[in-house]
Amino acid sequence: MIKIANAPCSWGVLEFELEGEAAGYRQVLDEMKECGYAGTELGDWGFMPTDPAALRAEMDARDFQLLGAFVPVFMKDRSRHAAGVEQAVRTARLMADAGFPKAFIVLADENGSVPERTQNAGRIKPGMGLSPDEWKTFAEGAETVARKVKEETGLRTVFHHHCAGYVETPEEIDALLSKTDPSLLGLVLDMGHYMFGGGDPLAALKQYAGRIWHIHFKDYDPKAGERSRQEGWNYFQSVSGGVFCELGKGAVDFRAIVDELHRQHYDDWIVVEQDVLPGMGNPKVCAERNRKFIKTLGL
């Protein structure tokens, strides 16, 4: 049975250093529960309790499952791999010790840290990507993180393709997956990021069926995407401009995606993400509408 969760990023809890203040974790978890979700991801380190017993108590109080934690690492630079491993293992150990051995480390590039990629999110051109040697370093870093997490905590790692990072386009995602061990590193397919990055998420769901271990439901507004291209918005301006709209209001064909998930006998979690900047909009109202939309899909 497919189960539905949400994530703190839908309340403006993001990994970036941004202005504005997001809600506290108790408010976020309470509102998730009130909207009908059954689980969450961790959010940034320190957003939720970093003591395993305290974290477990917060999850149990709401009958929630903890599905994973987003960990960004600048894998293009080999000298930063060790710090990334340390961060990932610390985060994985927290989730494992709190009693969530099936949670994922959701590994990503340190998105938003390279000006050219941030400025051109959604419209990446040849010459903006990694060189062959940089790809080798990047892939080695991702594998090293996944291997250490598995060895030291037993948890698995999925890679999150993400606009404003070095793995954004379908071609870049394919390159990373072709250079990494499929038994060690899975993929989290994020529908909105995949479409903003220039791809068809339904095609990706079919292409990478055996490699997709985790799923994010996010929608993409093509009108906002077109305005981003015409006006030269950077990634954060695109998010502020509503490129990741409420589910069902954008271009992602969620009904076809759910049909394909059923065809593949997927019976795990879907995490809803509607990225907003801190203080942007009314996250609870959006979360309620997103949950109602997913119910129309039979989930």
C-alpha cells in the first residue's frame, strides 16, 4: 500500500541560507498530521531534535514514520568528501538510533552554491556541467557517502537530482547513475525538479524503475518556468515565482504516474514536497489541498 508523507521544505525549511523565518518543527509536524499525512522527512540538521529518544517521541506522538533526511555535499571537490561522509553518517545514525532503519539518506549536490548553475536553473546549456575528471570525482564522492552510511548505520542512500546543482538535467542524472553502483546508490525521483530540469518524469519513472527507491511528488508550473527563462530568474527567484506549484495545478501528469507506480507494484512511501521560501504563502493550506488532490488519485 502506498503511503503519503510530507516534508519540512513545504513549510520553508530549506538547506539554504535565506532570509525569513520558517515555522518550528512542532508546528510543522502538527500541521502535517492535521492535513492527513502519515510521515515526514527530517529537515535540516537541528530543525528536529538531534537526540534519538526525543526524535522518536515526537514521531510517536503523531504516529508518524520518518522517511529520510536531505544531506547536501559538494562532491565536485574531493577535499570535501570526508566532511560530507561525516555529516551523512551522523544524520543516518540519528535516524537509525531513533528506530527508523528504513529511512534514507537523501544525498544531493550542494545546490545553490555555484553561481552559474544557480543563475541558469531550468535552462542549463552545454559547457555548464562537469568535466570527465569532475564526473569521476563526483561519482566517487556519492558512492563513498553511500558506502559509509550503509557500513556504519545500515541505512541506504538515494541521490536527489536538483535544479541549481550539477545533477539537474536528464542527461546529467543518467551520467551519474551510469557511473555509480546500482546496489549502493539509488535514485529519489522528484517529479517537479525533473520537469523543471527539462525531462518527462513519467519517462524517468519507466526508465529507472529498478533504481528508484524513493519518490517525491512535486508539481511544475510551465508558465512560471517560461517566465523564468524569459526574465533570467535564478533558482530562488523561480521558487519565489511559483515554479513548484500545488499538486494538480502544473504540468506533471500525476494520474499517469500513479498508474505506472501501480503497474510496477510500488507499495512504499510518496513524500509530497512543495518547495517554498521561508515565510512564503500559507503552507498548511497548500498541504491540505495537496493531500486532497492525492486522494483524487486513489491514494
